[in-house]
Amino acid sequence: MMRAIVLSTLTLTGFALGATSASAETDAERAARCTGQAQIVSSAVALRSGGADQNGALARLEGSDSGIDPKYAPSISVLVGWIYSLPADQMTAETAAAFETQCLGYKP
């Protein structure tokens, strides 16, 4: 299962990076972004596992009371779409952890 998550994440991480500015990130900025985006992944997993449909999860995470840092808002729809494309058996904490690991290791 981890292999499938990692392979999907490699492509997704590159796409999610497109939502950031064109300037190069520092290691600290990357770590903060990866943590913020992993929070979105974790929340989306929880919402899907709890029975929310994709539109409901998207609305919830885009809401002002979601706890998601507004600077990561451009990543929400991409990450939620990705979570809803995964098999149900991948709705675990491991998914967010795998995303964060791949995000931190991504080299543009």
C-alpha cells in the first residue's frame, strides 16, 4: 500500500508545488508547506472516512473555520481530489505521512 501512495504522491507533489510562487523555497518554507499540505491530506482522509462526499469535504476544508492556513488554500482542491481518487483501504494516517515524506524529499 505504501508504494502506491508514494508513486501517486510523487506526481501530486510536483503538481501541488505549482501552487507556490515561482521563486525558490528555503528548506524552512518547504517544511512549513509540506506540513500544511499534509494537514489538508489528513483532514481530507478523515472527512472521507467519516462519510463525507468529495464536494462536502472540499466545502468543509475551504471554509474559514477549517483550521487550514489560507496560504495553502490553492492546494485544497488538488489534494482533496487526490484523496477521493485513492482506494478506500488507503484512508489511513499513513497516507498523510507518506505525502509529507514525499513532499519534503521532492526536488524540482
